[in-house]
Amino acid sequence: MKLSYLEELEKLEAAWKSPRMPEALTVISLFAGCGGSSVGYHAAGFQEVLAVDFDKDAEAVFRANMPGITFLKADLREL
């Protein structure tokens, strides 16, 4: 049975809110934007430990959407 778009979003939200297993692989998100890739990482079972982006608007949205993840506002070319 194919899920509707809303059902898929609810499934992703449930994956995001579920606790990570201690053995979950860790990832960092480069060019994090507002957190779309973060949702995918969590749905796949990864533990995201850091997100990086240089855009101040992306930072504000990311922090609102993903409050438990450390965000580094930086330009990767300068690190």
C-alpha cells in the first residue's frame, strides 16, 4: 500500500523524534540549510552531531527545526 504524502511526512517526523540507538552511526551535515538532509539522516537511523552552513537565515530555520543539534555558522572554504 502506497502512503500519501502526509503519511510519509508523519513517518519522517516519528523517525526524527525517536531516540537513537547507542550504536547508531554518527554524521555531520555540511551545507545543512534548513535541515532537509537532517530529516533523512534521522529517518535512516543516523545520529547527527553537527550541522554546518554559512547562511544566517538557514541557521535560524535549522535551529528552530532541529533544536538538539549543534549548528556551526561558518564558510567551509575558510575552515
